[in-house]
Amino acid sequence: MIRVGIVGATGYGGRELVRLLAIHPEADLVHVTSTSAVGRRLDEELPAFRGLTDLEFEPFYADALAESCDVVFVGVPGTESMAIVSQLRAAGVRTIDIGPDFRLQDTKAFKQYYGKDHTAAALLDEAVYGIAPFNRARLKDAQLVAVPGCYPIGCLLPLKPLVEVAKIDVPIVVDSISGLSGAGKSLHERFHFSEMNENVWAYKIGVHQHTPEIEQELGHGAVVQFTPHVGPYTRGILSTITVRCEAPVDLAECYRRYEAEPFVRVLGEGALPELNDVRGSNFCDVGWVDDKRTGNLILISAIDNLVGGTAGMAIQCMNIMFSVEETTGLGLSGMSL
Amino acid sequence: MIRVGIVGATGYGGRELVRLLAIHPEADLVHVTSTSAVGRRLDEELPAFRGLTDLEFEPFYADALAESCDVVFVGVPGTESMAIVSQLRAAGVRTIDIGPDFRLQDTKAFKQYYGKDHTAAALLDEAVYGIAPFNRARLKDAQLVAVPGCYPIGCLLPLKPLVEVAKIDVPIVVDSISGLSGAGKSLHERFHFSEMNENVWAYKIGVHQHTPEIEQELGHGAVVQFTPHVGPYTRGILSTITVRCEAPVDLAECYRRYEAEPFVRVLGEGALPELNDVRGSNFCDVGWVDDKRTGNLILISAIDNLVGGTAGMAIQCMNIMFSVEETTGLGLSGMSL
Amino acid sequence: MIRVGIVGATGYGGRELVRLLAIHPEADLVHVTSTSAVGRRLDEELPAFRGLTDLEFEPFYADALAESCDVVFVGVPGTESMAIVSQLRAAGVRTIDIGPDFRLQDTKAFKQYYGKDHTAAALLDEAVYGIAPFNRARLKDAQLVAVPGCYPIGCLLPLKPLVEVAKIDVPIVVDSISGLSGAGKSLHERFHFSEMNENVWAYKIGVHQHTPEIEQELGHGAVVQFTPHVGPYTRGILSTITVRCEAPVDLAECYRRYEAEPFVRVLGEGALPELNDVRGSNFCDVGWVDDKRTGNLILISAIDNLVGGTAGMAIQCMNIMFSVEETTGLGLSGMSL
Amino acid sequence: MIRVGIVGATGYGGRELVRLLAIHPEADLVHVTSTSAVGRRLDEELPAFRGLTDLEFEPFYADALAESCDVVFVGVPGTESMAIVSQLRAAGVRTIDIGPDFRLQDTKAFKQYYGKDHTAAALLDEAVYGIAPFNRARLKDAQLVAVPGCYPIGCLLPLKPLVEVAKIDVPIVVDSISGLSGAGKSLHERFHFSEMNENVWAYKIGVHQHTPEIEQELGHGAVVQFTPHVGPYTRGILSTITVRCEAPVDLAECYRRYEAEPFVRVLGEGALPELNDVRGSNFCDVGWVDDKRTGNLILISAIDNLVGGTAGMAIQCMNIMFSVEETTGLGLSGMSL
């Protein structure tokens, strides 16, 4: 049994980890920490978990966690995990950070996009970018995993195989739409139900912090025009990616590498993913259209931002790290309803 | 391993069985039948299941199913399972019907509420009403289980302990609201997204077919004023039950019987259930208010109509029938998001 | 032209007044006041109004408003309008309060349900409860109008004609469900889109502040068991009202009084209202079922809480006060979509 | 008073015409026709209109309509208005078609995208493309108006001023997301509430029939990569348009032409439109970001597909045709909630 701790179990990513770990047959959630809820029961804070856990929130002590856990997930707001992860790593426990602090290798970009100096840059070397299909080998022995952002997962899975074979001559246009859960649980007038219901808007055009992350992981000089949107639903990201390649590309061939990939489903040309097929699951569905008239490829991907885009991907990384069959605990299909 | 077949896997109840069985460690879905999709793959019909199954739809042959399955779930429209269940029982296989045909013991009521004569009344004797907390003992050896309707589950769990101890002098008022998935997948102008979104309405007031089912199972001469509503969401039933007892009742005491019940969560006086805490799970949450000013008790229950109200309850019954730990495969919490 | 001012134009009720006054041919919105946004343009704060107004928020000076307005609407949080209305009335301007401060004649009940002493009790005498169909005559010369709460409007319109002719022997059960806009714009974790989407819950059972208001206006010793709910949509209240009369009542006869009522639509026995038919409009739709089996009457009403339940009703009162054709500016049908 | 008839008043566009005409002070809806509902009252078919109209559906006779109407709106499914409009024009009545049959000047493109031969090509010459800001002069005397498609309106308003001044060297990428009402009222499994709720998908990539319409009206050799999406809400289209110009363009300058335009609201650089600000209104909001890093312009537009995208635009055309002040009856702001 993998003994698991979670720092920050009440955030949306943390909650989803608790939910998924409850059906993981080889992992045991043994500690949850909190700054504000110490002493309260987890299921008092989150009644959805009543009947499934007796855990209480404890204060964060890195050494205590290191002693009783095989792995610790960290789910705290951006720029707050640098300090926590540093302590956990100093205490010697393997750490999976679902926040952004260890995703960007370039600390100047970190400063620019997250507004703070990076205070744990020494750890960036050991941080493995936790996208299972591309970094499986390095994940096996990883001591620190930086789980990708939800938008990057939905972009990298369809795009990376393409940029590796094709020359792309104008910026790749990525228009993604996310459910509100992607914004986390912080209160804001824009996230009020009445303001968000029936509403759609774009935000942070050209300056979203996931832009440099996507470009870093794509490599090959790819430039991405990333325009995120929010829509009136809770879970899921649909990404619509328009690419202009110098020469024709056979995408079916390109995606052959995913044949053995347990959670990437390549639907094929003309078969377009939708959120209902992935919601609640760890899958990323990919489809595309090759538009001969315009000379563009249009790729569509769909993920559940909380599962395939965060907690599910994190657990998949954990499975790899602990040599557990990779799909363990992740057998849920999309909800379809 | 319990070998499982499903007759009618594309309906909403059937889909949910497939989804839940995928994470059940002691059950194997081995056959799915269909009238219209024979020869097509299950995951072609329902892409949410891609990567999880290679099953193809087969025609319905009771003997073939009986031979290769330990249990068969039947998920077909009301009045259509009489014939199918008859054949399955004649072939000797244990059967769990998630439709209404074997719930009402009174064939006249069946005719009145479902509009057809009952053609398999001989089987009503062996049909066990599949509500685990009340019929556990009979379920162990059941050959035919009639899984309750979704509304009745949400009403019976809070009400049955009460009617057994209290004298109730006016009809019990049950106002339930259900998500649209309760209406199934048949097309109807009223279920069109644009017509249902932002909409709420009541229907079949006083004549809903679940009324006699609730009264039958409550017994004690209870009369129920049942008013179902539909609201603009997919999953979940919240039932608001107003009861007028002749003498004060201690509900906390009354619900003590649920202490060991794995899927009934008694929240207590003043603690009111909500759908997000049960969505995607097999739980029924129950809370109440004792209004001294009016002399009424108001009970609230929340279930996911597709899980705790259908497929989850059906699998719980299966677990009991096959002496598998009752909670197996049902460890999902409410989604909370 | 009626010159109109609004104190508190950024709240949800206030916004809706602005929206409706924009199409009112006999009213001119000339002043909006604010405590926090003084000097800012209304359409900067609320971009939905761009192109329709040049108004800027001004500080609140009762005398200035009294001088330049024929009527002032007050849309501030509960218990905050006592002071504002007092000043406006002292300054001599006719005032329509869409908040709760002048609805309850009983100051002890006010204290109990709103938690504060009433500081303007002297004005309660002149306050006319602003429900047009019942108080038309008194509204003509009203100097101070207290627009009813949204739930009370949806209950009183179907119930008042009934309590006047029938003897009702057990508490009337009112289960209402409201869209989130009824909660106003204050931020709260429960109102976060991700927490509210797909969710339904009941709240304040037996202690909601609209209970004494409904009973006051019903009179005849009526006792109401009021259970409010919130559902995952923005606008509209559906109220399901279960009544037990001592003797049979002819509701069609009872509702004949509404024949000339411009905004009460009596659909008839078995014809059940839905929110889509009233959303965006000033209508209240009423239908019912006479359940012979149980002896109960079940009445259903539907309103848009922001229009027929607040701003529309307030404008209807204004039209009556200023001898303008009562339906002026209120010609919108339900949106149906 | 303009006497108005509607052919096809029960479709979503037709319903919205009825709703808006009800508050139009200079228009009188005098006839509605139907094939299936002849003899039934309009408000029986559409209860949202009860209390506002006594109209009954009549059979379609072009001559009768021509005699009693000054203008007839036609709202029937694509390819069905060719015959109807031909008769109406032969009968001599001014006609506003909200369907697609008279939008494309190229009958070959019509055949390709709509699958039928054009049977009224002779009328294409007199058909004026009904986008008020660009064709005001021609609309004054128009006998036949083809109201643009909803997507084209949301694309043309932000794009046309740009293509007239800038050289654009790669296909313009238009990713639009529409509410479900855009799909009309036809029943389809995909439009079932349970299948569409919480769902997003792209469709008809590269082959949507609005593509040639947008390119025709843009002119200047513009090529558009149009990818439409559907999201889980009823009304509104948000279009995200990525353009790559050969030289820098001053968009603020470019949009100066809209200063006097009553229903185009230019929000400015960095100010991004959202659906809540336009829902229920005739406005099109436009904002943009000039991304120096990538060299792209990203334009965002928001409209209500049923109002600014169909019925509101149609009424604006009517106002121009009949020399009524152009904004008459269209004074509604966005609903904001």
C-alpha cells in the first residue's frame, strides 16, 4: 500500500485527489493537512466524503509527513508551494505538486507570469514535468513531480506529436474553453453563479501563465497564440487548435504512438471529442479535421480538467513512481451524463 | 468473478451500470444485448467507454445469457421487461430488473399506472423489492430483484423508519425535484436543452406511477401526496417531505438503524442534504427540521438518481446476492463538483 | 414623464429596474446613487447598459433626489433602507422600497426575522404593501410602497383568493424553488458557480423571513409551512403549494377575480406553469390539481423573481401611483427560451 | 403602424420576433401562419404569450398576407423559404427572410452548402443582405431582405472594418461558440438536455454553411477558417477571431465608424465582451487584444443569436425600411443576469 498525504485537501484539485484515492486499491490516504481547519474532520469540511473517511486535518509538519507517507501531494495556490515543497523534499519524501511552481524551468518566465521570484530554483533540476505519456521513464524515479496545468495537458497531448514531425510556420492558435472549476474555489464576483450562468468570456489573452508552459514543453520553437475562455459548466476543457504546417502531415500516423497509451484516445479524422465522454475520467480524447480548402489542420482535444487535467494525471504519475500498474484506480469512464 | 450481462445497455440506467461495473473488482461485464445495435461495438455507440471495453452488442437470447452469465441486469423501458424477465427466469439466470415491471405487487395498480396488463404476474411472488437497507436478508437468495424507482428510494429511506413508529394523520407531502436524466433518453420537445435549460416544472401531480410504489413499501396505511418536479440539471433528486405526526417523534433515535448502513448518511437535525454531496455516488443523505411552530417534521433526502437511485442500488443488491462485500465497487464519494 | 431615481442601482433588483425603465415610455431615469461608485458611470459598472445611458453615480442626498425626482426606488440590503427611506420621506418624495424593511407591520416579527430593531416604525402606517392585484386602490395615493418579497408574491397570488373562501385545517405546505439571483450579489462559497451548478438544496426551513410576511398578507389565521429551495439556474421561482380544505373549493370560480388582472395568468386545472413562460416578464402563472384521492389541492405558481417578483411589480406600482396605464413598459412576454 | 405578418412563428427565430414585436410601439403583429397549427391560438402553442395576443394561426396565403400586411417575416427551415418568399414577392409584399435562402449570391455555393438547387434565383438580385450597419442605404427601399446568419453577424461586425484597411496573409481563424437555441427546435439526441448539459463540442469544421456567407460579405479575398462550437447554455454567440495582418493596424481607428452605430458597442483594446452583457438585447459588443509577442490581433464579439443575431436585426431592418426611428422597439439592454 502506498501511504499518501495531501497538503491542501480542500481546494478543488485536492478534493478530487481525495475522491479518486478513495477507489484506489493500492493507495491509502493517511494524512491531510490544513492551515485553517486543523482539528476538524475532512468530512465535516467536505460532506461529500462522509462515510468514506475518518481523517482529521493536521497542521503541516514536513518531517511528520515524510515519516508516515510514501508520497505527498501538494495542492495549494500558485507561488505557495515553493516553500512547502522545499520542506517536504528536505525531509526526504517524494512529492507531487499539482500547482504551477515547478513547471517552468525558466525562473524569469516564472517571475513574469506569476509575479513572484522563485525561491526554490535549486529544485527545478529534479522536478519532472508530470505528463505520463511523454515522461514515463523519468517519472519512475522522480522525487519531485510537477503536474502540468490543465490547459497544457489538453494542448500538449494533441500537439507534441505534430511539432516533432512538422514545420509550422505561423503561431499555433489555441482557443480553449474551461469549466468554472478551473478557476478554483476563490470567491470573485465573476464566478458568482448568477454572473457566470449562461455566460462565456475570454480572458488573459496573450498573457495567460500557461502559454510559456505549453511552449516550453512543445519545444521546436513553437509559438502558441493561447486564448482561454470560461463557459457555464463545471468540469472540462475543450481545446480547438488551428495549425498551419508547411507540408501535409498524416496525423493518424503521427498519433500511432498513442496506441498503447491507456488514457489518450485518438478518435481519428472527422471524429470530434466532446466533454461528456471524458467528464469524471482520466481520458484525453483527440480528433481532427484536415481542411484542404484552407490548408489548416484543426485539432480538438477534450479532458476533465480536474481528473485528466489534474488529479487523475497526478495519480497516474504516482502509479508509475511506485511501480503500480499505471491504470490502477483510474478505471472510470467518462460519465456520458 | 461474477459474470454479468446487461439487456439494454444504451439507456441511461444501463449506461450507468456499464460505468460502475468498470470499476467493480469482482464483476465482469461479459454480454450486452440490443435490438437495434447488434454487431456494433459498445464504445462505438457510447464513446465514453472507449478504451475500457471491447464488447459488442448481441441479440437477446435468454438461454445464451443464462449460460454465460451469473446475473443479468435488465434496463428496458417500462412494460417491456415483463417478457424479457420471464424468459431469463425460465432460462434459470438470476435477474435484476431496474425497470418498474416487478415493483408493484398489485397488478390492478400496475394496469392503472402503467397502462398495460401484467403478463408475468406469476413472477411477482419471487420478485424481491431491491432496497438493500430493508430487504437485505431476502436479497441474499433472490432470483429476481426489482430495483425500486428513483423517487421511491429517496422517499422510503427517510420515511420508512418514521412510519413504523409514528401515527401520521394527514397525507405526507412529498415534493421531489429530479434532474433530466430521470426522464431517460427518449426525445421530447420538453427535454430539448433550450426548452429545459433555466426551467422548472411539476408534472403528473397525484398520478405519478411511483405513488403506489411508495405507499406499498411504506405500508401502515400511509397516504402520500407525491408531486414530482424536473429542474435544469442532469443528475440527482432532492425530496422535501412534510409530515404531521400525532405525537412528537425523536428522528435521531428513529434513524439509529442506519448507523451501520453503508450508503445512508444521516446528517441530523438542521443539517440539510444537497445534490453535490451525493452526485456520482451510491449515498442517500438525510437531514430534517422539527418545526415546533407548525408541528410539522420536514425531512430532506438527496440521491443521485442514476447511482443511488438506480445502478448503484442494483449493484449493491448484486453484491448481496453473490455474497461479495456489500460496498464493493461502490466506493465513490459524491463528486462535490 | 415620471422622473425616477434609484438608490442602489447595482444590486440585482436595482439592475433590473434600470433594465425595465429603459423601455418604459413614460418614465425617465434621472438619478442613480451609490456609496462606493460615486463619479463612475453606470455603464462602466454595468456594461450591459452601455449605449443606453449616460448616468453617473451620485452620492445619496435625500433633498436633491426629492427635488429632481417624482419617485425614488430604493434597492439596498435588508435593514439598510429604514434610514434611507426615512430621509426620502422626510424630504417629501414618493418612495418605492424593494427591500423588506416596510413589509412587516409587526416590529417584533421584524426584529425576530431580520435581527435588528425597526428604526422607522412611524412610517409603517403609511407603507402600502405593493402587490398590485390586492392593493390597487391604496397604491394610487401611496407615498411609501413596500414591494413584497419575491417568494410572497408567488404564494399570495395563488393563495389569497383561496383563504378568503375556504377553511383550511392544517398548515399550508409551500415548497418553493428559486434561481440563484434571489440570493443577491453578495459573495458566498455556496453561491460560487462550481458549488451551485447541478446542485439543489433547501434552506432556512421554518425560519425564513418571508414566512411572517406571507401569513400577514394571507390573514384568516393561515399558517404556512414554508420551505425555500435554491436550484441551478438564475431567474424564477416555482412554488408548489399543498392545501387541505375542509370542504371542496371551486378554484376556477375562486380565480375569476383575476380575469381582468393584466399580469396574473390563470392556466386552469391540470395546466401547470413553468419558468420559461414567465422568465423576463411581469407575469405570474397559476395552475392547479384537485387530487380527489388525497383530498388535497396542489397549486403551482411561476414568476420571474427579478421582474414579476421585484422590479416589474415595483414598476406596476409606480404606474398606478402616477395614473399611467398600468401595463406601460411591462409588455414583455416570457422569454420562452 | 406597420402591419406585420409572420410565416413560421413557432420556430425559435419566429418566437423571438413575436416577443420583440410585442413591445414595438409602431408595429402591429396582425397575422401568423402555420402549416400544422391552423386554427389554434398562438398563445395555446406558446403559453409565454398568454395575455399578450389573441392571434390564431392561419394557413399561408400569400395574397391574403400581402393585402393585410405591410411586411412579412419568414422564419422557416433552410431551403423552405425559397417557395414562400417567391409567392410573397409575387403578391407584392415586402419580405424579410430570417432563413438562409437569399443570403448567398452564388447559387452553386448554395447547392454545395444547403444540398438543394436554388429555385428562386431570380430574386437574388433584389435581395438585400440585412446587416444594418453596412447596408443601411439599400435597406430603405428593399423589397426583400435576407437577414444574415447568426454566426456571420458576430464575425462581420468586428472583421469587415479590418479587412477594408488591412492586408491579411493567412486564413482568419474564427472559433465561435453558440448556445443551443442556435440549433433550432428540431429534436435530436445531441440536443437532449442530459446529453448537452455540461457538454461542449465543435461541429462542421471547415464545412459549415456560414463560411461562404462570411467570406462573401467580407470580400477582399478573405479566407476564413470557421470552427463553430456548441456550449451548455441557451442564448448567445461568442466569437474569437485571430487575425494576422501584414502591417500593424489601429483597431480603435478602424472601429470609429461604429461611433454612431446604435447597436455595435466597441469596448476597446483589452476590454473583452461577455454574453451576459448582450443576452436579450440587439447589441453586438466588440473588444480586442493586440498581441505584440505573436503579431496577432485577437478580436472578440458577443451577440444574442436570437436577438442581435436574428430577430432584433430583422426588426432593425424593418425600422429602416419603414422610416421608423431605427432603434424603435429595440431598447432592451443586455439582461446582465
